[in-house]
Amino acid sequence: MAFAPRRLRDQSGQAAVELVAAIPFILLAGLLAWQLALTGHTAWLCANAARVAARAEAVGRDPRVAARSALPSGMERGLEVERRRSGGVQVHIRVPLLVHSWHGPVSLSAAASLGGPRR
């Protein structure tokens, strides 16, 4: 029976070491999930900004101002709005990296139009 307590004593710190070794992977998985959520949110905001800009263009207003008003201030910096020849607008937004003030090299775009092409 003297063997069992020694065996337990040898493994007493193993769980703590395994936890410390797993913490970077847990943090990396959390950061990756957050980045994916930011990318999805950016895609939704881009589509909404395109619809708002198309609506503004249909009533004779500036689509750039309308698209900018549909975005949070941190996303306005990477905004590009193009009027398409076939009618409607296309909006490009750069995807933020983990913090809204950092923008990555990837951008998303969405197009919207109301009605047919203008004549």
C-alpha cells in the first residue's frame, strides 16, 4: 500500500501543467471565433450600407453620404462606394482585425439597386 500514495504524489502537478499548456490554444480559438464574428458582422453592415446607398440614389441623394451614415464610425475609414453603369451602387468595406481600429487587407463588397437601369 505504500506504493499508491507515492504514485499519486508523482502526478499531483500534471493537471496544472496541462492546463497551462492548453491556455494558448484556448485563447487562439477564442480570437479566431471573434474574428469570424467580426467578418460576418462586416458582411451584414456592408449589405445594409449598399441598400441604404441604393435607396438614396433612387431618390436623387448622394449614395456615399447615405452609405457612410449606415455604418459605425470605425468602419467608415475603409468605405468605398461606386455607382454602377447598370444602375445601383456597389459598396466595399475593409474587414476589421479583432479591434475596429485595425483594418486588414481583406475587403467585402455588396451591390444593390432599386428598379431597372436609368435611361
